Amino acid sequence: FADRPAFQMDFGDYQDDDDLAGIFGMGAGDVDDWVHFCIFFDSTPSAGLTEFFHLQLARVWESLEPELASYMWHRDPWLVEPVLTPDGSEPEGDFVPHLSGRIRFGDNVEDEWFVVHLMMRLTHRLCDTTVRIFDSDGDFLLMEAALQLPSWVSPTTSTNRAWVRDGWLHLVPRSKDTSGALTVQEGLAAVRRGDGSTVARPGVQKAIQRRLQGYPGKAVGMSNHVVRAVLPRPWAVVLSAFPQLVSSAVDHLPPDTEGLGSRRLPEKAQVSFEAKDMSLVNIRLTRCQHARLQCLRMRPPAQFSLSRWPAPAGTPSDSLTRPRALGANLCLGLKCAYMLDSRSAAMGFVRAIGLAGAAMAEELQVAPWKEILGKAPASLRAAADMAYRSLEMAAVRSVRPEMDRWFQLACSSKVALQAHAKDDDDSWMEVSMEELDASLQERAKEMEEFHKRREQRKGDKHPASDAPGASEVAGDSFRPQPRSTKAEGDSAAVSAVKQEGGKSTATQGVRFEEPVVEEFSPEEDEELRAVGEKVKSLMLKVSSLEGVEGDTHDDGGSDSDDSEQSGDSGASPGESGSEDGEADPELLKYMRDLDTELEGVECEEGTAEDMPNSSHVRVDLPEVQLDSDLLANLLQSYCSETQLQPGPASVLFRELGLSLPG
């Protein structure tokens, strides 16, 4: 293994099929949201990169193990791999070896912010690390603190300027030499200077910490919802030992291939999904997974229907309706993952927990490169095993051997399964109007603070620096304490929108604040006045569409009105048209060109009978042509739907006011 530079996992091949991907004809990677992070080290050697990054990989896992052990991911689990060679996406000469990870979080954005928490904690514990983190939308940390950012920050100027180091968010300021985007090496060099000039301003830090308030306990609580499920005993043991495998089962519901759940298993399969030897067991889900399963609407194959999914022996079936339905759905998802041979399902076998996991821990392979750690502590050597295990599962080409192996071990396992008397409370799925009202008022207060700071900056001739000094950065606490300024001091206690002209309306218990119009500066007023004069002059030239085409009017009053308006506006004769009232030839040519583009064809000469009355609207165009292919696809989509699960075609027909037979 030491001779291999890295697994270099192919994330494009790693994607599973997705329902939305089938509807829109896109790959799943275009639909799912993901977060990507790169971990750089200060003293990266020029030789021996493989051994160096194996050691650093173990350090990262050891530093984050307390949080990783208690968290359950919604879709993709934690994975970090060395990147020792450029992949061609970086500019030439700008590659720096690092550790990299990408996690698809799908519907659960808490996974993304838990990654941010981990990177904050990692850079605080390992002082020689610097992290670059972004998602499918870009620098989402800057987006979260958008109301607190300096005015020069934009998507074009912020490239490689946002970094995480020492538990702080750093924003490399502009300079005369680097006013635009930076390279990776330039950004790293600026952040590593350590003079405090790159630490983002207090308001930015406060916005990020507000989003991370309560972490990691809040995130762990949202990833821990325990429910009961009735499963065949081998699968009950497997899911108890490897709860992360549930994410793969949920990810394949409902089946995206017709009849997939009803197909026979391959001849060499060593697994079984038949409802035999049923057991009641606790299953750990994330809250997002639980909500998704509760809202799932599908018609399962007969094998996984509730009538063919019995309760454990000696237990009344009526008392376990929901656990039986959940167990049937999970088994259906596991079977789909097995039939599709999903590579991502292998990541569910990385971490074994609980009594069932302890019984199977002997079968987990250990890292063959632990000898490079020498006499390192046992915790570091155990972290090396976890790092190697995750890389090994990410590199598998087929998940079927793994599922066969653990299913057979579970069949011979004698571990006792545990089940609670009832499921965890799911009242958190209901959001009250009071909670929504509080969220809206909090957002209104943030906007009010933003407007107040903006007004103060207008009157400040010498604004403060965008970044705090080095003296403000000092401190040993992990979470940087927000530093208040005169503009931000007690703004949280100020009620929403008290400026003159602001009004408040209430609808069904939700309070909405109407926007307050800001006053413009004298320069802005002058610019708006000039634009208004130009628009007014143009409107005087084009008083009507027919007038643009050069038609003459016998109404003299119209000419006199135009002349009066021109005199009032102060426009010169050259600005308002020719002195004899004729239209501007240049303007006429411009409008005719626009007519030609709107018509889509070149203007042709014709008689008055052939042409419509209006010279700007074509009414002689051919009738609308029916697209038979489009109509066939719509009808095919509609016919494939069921009344229990309407699809996009039904929604489209309903919006058009069409009612088709079921």
C-alpha cells in the first residue's frame, strides 16, 4: 500500500442514480448538493509525500474522532484522501499537495455545517493546518456572512481569499498588487504570515458562529433519531452494527428502475431478503431520513407489502404496524442497492458500533502502513485503521461481496438485539406559526442592523479596517468571541423597522416588515436626474409607435405639447429631434432593426392588403405548430404515474387547467 500514492477516488463514478436525475435527464452529481474541503499543511516536504500524508491522515482522524464517532451522515459518510498529483483543474504551477474530501449532503444541510464545525475544530487543534472549504454554490461561508462583508467582496474577487485557520475564518484583504482573484499559493502565503491582517472582521466571525451555535451537540442530536423496525434477524444485526448503511437504503427509495424490487437475486448471491426469522430492533436515523421515510409514497412489490411482512413470533401484528412498514422499506432499499451494485453502499461498512459492531470488529482489516507511525500512541494507530478502512471502502468496485460477507457473519452471530418500548418523539416535524414569526423577525433585525451600519459608513470619511489587528486575534478559546463595535453594539435589542415610513402588517400570525426606502447621496441624486432627463428626451422622440415609423399627424396640438415639454426639460433641438418635427432618422433605423429581429424574418415589401395595420406586430404569421414528440413524451409520463404519486406531467396539466382521465 505504501507504494500507492492515493486511492484518488472518482467522485463522478461514485454517484448513484437519482429520481430527479431521471426526470431532468441529468447525472445525479448535477442534482445533489455537496461540500468540498482541502486541508493544507505548513511543512509539506518535497520528497516522501506518501508517508507524510499517511501520518497527517491519521492525525486528522485522531483529532476529529470524538465528533465523528457520534455523528451519522445523511448520505455520504466522512472520507478524506491524499491528493498528491494535480488533476488538471488547477492553473499550471498552482498545485499544492493536500488532503481532500467531498461529501454529498443531499437534503440535509446540517451535514455541510457539521463539516464547517469539524474544520474549525481541526485548525484549532492542529496549528499547522489551513483549510479551504466551498460547496456547489461557491464560498458559502461568505454567503452566510454577506451582510457583514466589505463592499469589495464579490464572486470574481473572492476566489481563494476565504480560508479557515486557527479556528477563525480568514479573508485575505485587497492590495495594489492583488485586487482580483488569488491563486492557491498566494492565498496560503497570505494566511500563513500570522500577522492577523487576514482574520475576517468581527461581524463576519459572529455570523458564522451564530450559524454554528450549539454545535456539535445540536448536530449530533439532529443525526440521532431512534425508531423501531421489524427486520429479518441477519439484516437487523447488520444495521445495528453498521447504522450508516441505512443512508444507502433510504437513498434507493423509491426504486428508480421499474420492477427492480421484484427481480430475482443473482445466482451467486449469499444474501436473502425474505421475511423469515423476524426481529424487532432499534434503528438509528437522521431526522432528515426519518422525515423522508414518513413522507414516502410508493407501491412496494408484493414481497415487501405489509400483508407479507409479519411481526416477530409471539407479537401481535397490529401493535407493530409502523415498525413493520419501516423494516419492509429498509429491506427493499437494501435489495435495490444490492441489485444495482451501488459503490456508495460500501461506505456504510466503515465504522462498526455497539454490541453488534464489537462482535464483528475482529473481521475489520487494519492499515498495512501503520509501521510508519512507529511508537505513536494507540489512539493514533487506531485512527490510522479508520482512515485506511474508509479509503479501502471508497475504492471498491462492487458492494455485493461486502454485503454477502457481513450477511453471512450476521447469520452466525449470537448477539442480543435491543428494542425500545416506543419510538423517539417526532414532534419536531411540526413548525408552529410562532417559530416562523420569530425567524422572520430575526431576519428583519439583521437587515435593520445592516442598514444602520451602511448609514454610518456613509458619514465616516475614514472607515475602519476590514480585518482586526493581531492583538484581537490572540486567545486560546476555540470559539472566537464576537467583538462588538459602535455600529453593532446593542443592535440586537432594537425592534424591527422603526425608521420613518416603515410599516408593519400581520397575516395569520406572521409579521412582515415592509422595506424602508433609503436616501441617496447628492452624487447618486445627480446621476438619477441625468438618467431621467435622457429617458424623458427619448420618450419625447417616440411619442407613439406609429410616429416612429414616420407617419404624419394633422393634430397641431400634439406638436405644441411636445415643444412645451421639450422646453421644460431644457433639452436642445439636437437632443429632442429636428426642428421641423420630423423623427430622427437614426432612431427610425434602430427601431426598424428591432422590428426585424422581433419578426424573425427579413422585412419584405407588399401591398397594403397583404400587410397588417400595425407595422410593429405581425399578425400574418403561420399558426402554432404542434410538437408531436413533446406531446407523446407528456402523455407517456402521465400514463406512467399513479394516483397515489402524481408526477410532473400531472402538475403541469393541472396548472394549465386540463383534467385528464385517471
